Amino acid sequence: MDREKRFWNEIIQSEIGIYEDGREDGKEEGRIEGRIDGEQKGIEKVARNMKLQNVDYNVIANFTGLSIDEIEKL
């Protein structure tokens, strides 16, 4: 019985390790997505401010990487 108990304990520990690894991967993925989202919002804010200063859309596109269509929608 002790051998069977160790067997199941190892399986459970393995499953817990897989769960924890997945959770850590999810956290890292969330951090990356948050960073990308924040950078995009910053770029859009700069583009909006450039629009308010009547900067040509082609110049805004060059500096921000946004398309003319994206700039017009801001």
C-alpha cells in the first residue's frame, strides 16, 4: 500500500508542478500583453497630440508607425 501511495503522490506532485508552470506562463503572458497595450496607448496619445498640432498625417505615420487610417480614427 505504501508503494501505491507514493505512486499517486508523485502523480499529484507532477500535476501540481504542471499547473504552477502554466500559471507562471500565464502571468508572464499577461505582463507582456499589458506592456504592449501600454506602449500602443502611448503611441496613440502622441499621435493624437500631433494631430492637435496639425502635424501632417504622413509625418505622424512615420514617427508612430500607425497607418493613415488609424490616425484618422483617433
